Amino acid sequence: MAPHVPAISRSHSRTRQHEVANPESEEIEEEEEIEGEQLTEMHSQETEEEGAMPLVVFQCSTCRSIFGDSYAFVCSTEQLWLITLSHVANVALAPEVQTANTGLDAGSSYYELLCHNCQAVLGRKYLTTPVALDGIRDLFSFSTEAITSYTLGEPMQKAEGEEDEWMKLAAAACHATIQKLAADRSEVTRLREEMEKVKGLMVTVDDRLAHLEGAAPESEEEVERDQEQQQTTRQHGRNPRHRTDS
């Protein structure tokens, strides 16, 4: 009767026989392992290069504290001068909910976004919005008047000489949006200054008109007063002569 051989032993013996019959199998396995390691290294290098792509960094304009970058950029709302990010740091929420009364976001409720370092108001986190602003609800929207930005580095190339077009375009679009909003803000600031000058001139003219209108009746009163004084003087002048004649 033949002795019983366990299945594991038979499998091991077959593998051993295959290795003896195919001495090149070990070399093939080693080459596959090397290729796998090379692919892993290439993937890690690509990941590092993607992480080294240029960023647009956003800061508090008061204390220059960094709170976000273009990787978290969602959209911009030109009508409200807002830039919306999905993730931020060094930002706190004001304790009270507020409601917008005018503008595109009228009726919306929101928390003010505060700089964690200097407590300056940076923007809003909307809790409720009209349909047109649904895309920025529950995200972090920053006012371009309260923040500043700069581009970190220049677009870099991959090892194969091909640029990451998507990241390059995203950074360029974000930078262009920032520049446009900054230009609009400068133009509005200039217009505000011009309006303040016109307002000051109008106030001056109004004061002068009011003075002239108030001066007219005063001058008439003075004329009447002078006439009364003249009449009184004449009467007093006549009385002494009358006594002398008598």
C-alpha cells in the first residue's frame, strides 16, 4: 500500500519540480519585482512633482496670516467680490448668525469668518442662500477687500518633459480671477474717492446757499432797524429845538 502524501507536500514538490525544469523562472520573478519597484518609484516621483506645482496663496491683508491656497479654490462671485474655498486654516467663525439685507445675497444667513490671528473680518460662511448662490453655501467665501494673495513658484515640468496642463490652467485661472477682482476693487475705490469729493463740494455749496438764504431776511431786518433808529434820532433832534423856541 502506497504511503499517504499530504496535498501541501505534493504542491510543494510540483513547484520544486517546476523550478528545476525551468531555471529561468526565478530570474523572471526577480525582473518583475524590479519593474514593480521602478513603477512605484516613478509614481511617487509624479506625486511629489504634482505637490510641487505652483500655488496661489491667500493671506489676511491685516496680519498676513495664511489661511488657504488655490488647491481649495471653488469659484469666485464677482457681484459680491468673493472668492470661495472648500478648505481653510487659521479661520474662526463669529459667534452670532447674521442676515444680509441688501445685494445679491439679500435674505441669506451667514457666519462672519474671522482671522484666527488678528480677528479681522475676512468673509462669510453662508448657511442659507438664494438659488443663485447655492454653490457657495456651507463653504468659505472671502472678501477680496480683506485678503491678499501671491503666486508661489513657477510651473514646473515632469520628468518626461510634459507639463501638468490641468494644474497650470487652474493656477492661471485662479490668478487671473484674483487680478481681475483686484482691478475692479481699485476702480471702485477710485470712484468712491471721486464721489466723496463731489459730496464734499455739494455740502459746501449747500452751506453757502443756506447762508445766503438766511442772510436775506437778516439784512431786511437791519434795514428796518436802521430806519427806526433814524426816525428816533430825528424826533429827538426836533424836540430840543422846540424847547428853545418856546
